[in-house]
Amino acid sequence: MRYWMCAWLLWLLAIVPASITSAAELAASGDPSGALIALEEKWVAALQRSDPKTLSALWAQTYVDTDETGYRSDKAEVLRVLKSGALKLRKLHLSDMKAYVYGDTAVVTGTSIQDGDFQGQPLANKIVFTDPFVRHGDDWKAVASHRTASQ
């Protein structure tokens, strides 16, 4: 019995990592889920660099942001805040991301561990987020983001 348990565990350890696909591999395969998760990673990298040009390209013109406090901002206001330097991100790490695709519409959910502040006030250490996307031709655009502080 112990032999079969060990053999099964070794098989599992050999097979499971080989079956896990990265966001880049999914995107390259044409699977929209991978492309959407890759866009989330690009979004985070742009936030950390305070790169409004990249963020503007990722977001639809009608983008709406709802932060952890329930405050809503449009695309122009979020980009203004980013350019002002009021948002300081020292760390931002995404995990638990899942993409749900419904034709030309999709929703990405996930968790973020972050360290930073906004106008001198600390950000929530952990948030969960929901980001809906719409496909325009070959491109996906985020139309909104909603974040909730989490434990």
C-alpha cells in the first residue's frame, strides 16, 4: 500500500507541473484566457512604472475604476492621479487569477498583495479584484475594475 501511495505521489509530482500552462503559453496558443491574464500582468507592470500611456492603451475610453473605499473614477481621473505621483506602489503581486470568457466579453478575477500609499495613506495589503474586458477586433480592453480589501 505504501509503495503505491509513493508511486502515485511521484507520478502526480511529475505530471501536474508539466500540465500547468503559463499565461504567455496560453496567449500564444490563441486561448483568450491566457491573453487576458497576460494583460493583467502588463497592467500591473504599467502601474508600478507609473506608465499612463500603457494603461490608456489597455483601458476602454469609458473605463470606470472602483477602488477599495468604493470611490469611482473615470479613465481620465485615474490617469491624472497616476501622473500626479499621488499613488506610490512599492510592491504589487497578482495571484489566483481566473479568466471567464463569454464570446467578446470576459471577466478576470484575482487577488493582489500590495504595498504602497495613495496621498500618504497606506493601501490595503490584500485586495480581490474583478476586471471586465470587451474584445474590439483582435484587442481586449478593460472596461472597469472593482477592488475590495480582503483579509
